[in-house]
Amino acid sequence: MLEIRNLKCYYGRIRALSGVSLSVDQGEVVSLIGANGSGKSTLLTAISGLLPGWRGELLFEGESLAGLPPQEVVARGISMVPEGRLIFGALSVMDNLRLGAYLRIRKRDHFGVRQDLDKVLSIFPVLKERAGQDAGTLSGGEQQMLAIGRALMAKPRLLLLDEPSMGLAPKVVKQIFSTLSMLRDEGLTILVVEQNAQAALAVADRGYVLETGRMVLTGRAADLLEDEEVKRAYLGKDYAQFTEGRA
Ligand code: ATP
């Protein structure tokens, strides 16, 4: 479904990605893990059309995403939940959700939008309770749910998530990732970027490990969770967090 070949991304003269390849098949959850600054967000930003000037190949359903502006990428069926949520704090929860569907509202798909709104509110009942509340007053976990709900309102076939666990308590992280599992079971394809390797690999079919702009490892998520190098570099802190969450 998504095929990335030899992707190179630049910020001015700085090369943030040095020839990265990655694929996501229809119906899969794929996790991309890596430390701070390894280039994870850069990869998602390039897919989303927010970082022009990359080189290599970015194909979605066999067609190149080269030169497409972000709204066209969304129209093709790719939505992103950005790092730090980036919800509109002064707007209500409901207005944030509607904004996610703006392209569909423009096309007068009012019935479809209504249906998906009901669906999002049933996935995240707390958003229904807070529908009229300013989004900026939600808790971190609720804001993450809102950001996911807003992305779903565009009716994507591929959902990209940039560090959905960031700053959240272990219990909320579990809830977010079990929602991703549920969405995958319903047929959504997901690419999630994370520093929390344990949470991200636990729900994934396959994983990739990025280090300073290069892909250093890939494989089945279950195998990566057992990989000594991955355990040493990425799982120490997360295991502790998870044990704490279970207490
Ligand atoms: P984090 O987990 O901290 O978000 P990341 O893996 O998502 O990190 P990126 O944000 O993609 O990493 O950054 C990759 C590299 O590109 C880093 O060295 C970073 O300093 C650099 N970089 C990112 N954004 C810019 C920018 N706007 N201008 C210049 N350099 C940037």
C-alpha cells in the first residue's frame, strides 16, 4: 500500500534521512522506532506532503506522492496524527472533529461525515461527553484521542501517527494502542512512529528501527521485541514503565 524507496530528506544542507526504505501492506500495523532525532517525524512529514524537496520514491497504492500538497495527500487517503497532537485549543471538541472532515464537507458528503462522527464518538466516548468543551482544556490523553478522532474524520485508508504515547501515563498509552489494534481489526492500515518501542511493537505486525537517518533493522514485531540490540537500546525504560502500569 505504501512503498518508500531510498528516501532522502533535507533541512537546508542537513540530511535528516539518508536513503530510507520501508513498506506497509494493506491491513498491517507497522511500527517505526528510533531515538530522539533519528528522523522518524521527518519520514511522516515527507509522506504527508509537508516537507518538499525529498529525493527517492514515495508511492501510495502504486502512485507517486511527489509534489503533492498536504490536502491532496489527505484526499488520496492518508491522514496524520502529528507529534504533540496540534489540536485547536480554542475550538470545541466537536469543531476539531469536523475540521478533520473539511475536504469531505466541501464535497457535501454530509451523510458520511455524520456516520463517521458517530463512529469516532463511540470509539472515544469521553469526546462525546466533552463535545462542547474547548479542546485546550482536555487532558493530554483526551487530546490524543481527539487528534486520532480528527484524523479518522478524513476517512483515511492509511493512518500515520507520530509518537502517540508522548507524555501520557502508561494506562492511557495502553488504551490508545488497544484502540489502534481495534482499528486495524476493522481494516485500517497504520504506520506508527514511536520512542516507546514496547507499546508500539506489541500491537504491530512488523517493525523498523531507524538510527540517525538510516534504517538499521527490520523484521516481524514479535522478533524485534526479542532482539538483544533492540532490548538494550529501546526496551529498558519502557519495560519499567509498563511494569509500573500493571501495578
Ligand atoms: P523526536 O523523537 O525527538 O521527535 P525524530 O526521530 O522524530 O525525533 P526528526 O524530528 O525527524 O527526528 O529529526 C531528524 C533530524 O533532523 C534531527 O537531527 C533534527 O535536528 C533535524 N531537524 C528536524 N527538523 C528540522 C528543521 N526544521 N530544521 C533543521 N533540522 C531539523
